[in-house]
Amino acid sequence: MIDHTIEAISRRVSEHKPLLTKPTRHTRQAAVAVVLHQPYNQTEVLFIKRATVAGDPWSGHMAFPGGHMDEGDADLVAAAVRETEEEIGLDLSDSRLIGPLSHQRAAPRGRTIDMLVAPYVFAVDSIPDLNLNHEVDEVVWGSFNAMFKGDNHDVEFRAIADTQVPFNGYRLEQRHFVWGLTYRTLQTLFTAVDPKYNEPIDPN
């Protein structure tokens, strides 16, 4: 049985060799924080529910906190830290940076664009009172173990170019569906933790 404590996850992620994309001068770069917390010996993962905004291709989606790198950011890690504090009031500057995961390509509504998203895994010992900004409706915690084992795996159909397309994801609290880029990022995390990991199969 795979050990899913934060210490075990940290060891395995630190040994993992992520696939990194070399940006061009035209590439938009963004970073997200995969925040782990371990209350009562059960590792949990932090997600946000993005606010509903007209014209935003990620409107209302479940995601990791994060966003585009600004000119004032020293690097992508700094962008993930800054965006997390801006979006939910969680300061990761003194938290433990476990390491990077493979870069992801953004594909809003099925369109591939020249934008890379760099995920970084952090561990926090405690969670302060959070202060959500206008970009975030809710913070939701998901069980690392349940997602890894596929206990809450599900499929939803989403409209892509006038076609209903099935997407794999995880159902949190019965009403939140984690899919798309965030789901793909979780798959890279689980593969880093266990190279023999297999993506869950559609339960239907």
C-alpha cells in the first residue's frame, strides 16, 4: 500500500523528474499551487471554485489557486505564491515547497493556446482564516487518498464546439467536479507518487 502522508509524498515528488516546457517569447506563463494539508493523518488537497464571470473560459470551474506571472515576479514559484495569497489569503512564503510537477498546456473550451501552466506542490502545517477575493467563490478540500484510489472518480459531459464531450474528473462534496487541466495536474502528482499509478476507469 502506498504511503500518502505528506512526508512520503514529499520524498517521491522530490525524486520525480517533471516534464518542463521551454517557453518562447510569445508564451504566456502561469503557475498554480497544489497545497497539501494533513489533519488527523489524512492528506487533503486544496481546490478553489472560480467565480462565475462572463467571457472567462474557466468561469465557475474547480481549480488550484494561481494565475499569470507578472513582471514583478522573480519566477513561476513566486507567481504561485503571490496569486494564492491574492486569491484566498493563504501566505505560502513560509510554507514548505515540495517541488514542481510537469508543465501543463492550457486548452480552454478545447482550444490549444500558447500558454504553459507550472504546478508547484506545497505543504502547510496549519490553515489560517482565509480571505477570498472576487475571483474565488469557495475553497474546497479533497481527500488525496480517495482521488488516488478513484473512489470519487466520475465522468461529466461538457459542450466543446457544439459537441457533448465526456471528461474524467473527481466529485467533491457531491456537487463539485474537478476536471480538465486541474484533473491532468492531479494525474501527474499521482504518477510522481507512484510510477505504477493508473488513471481511474469510467465507473459507468
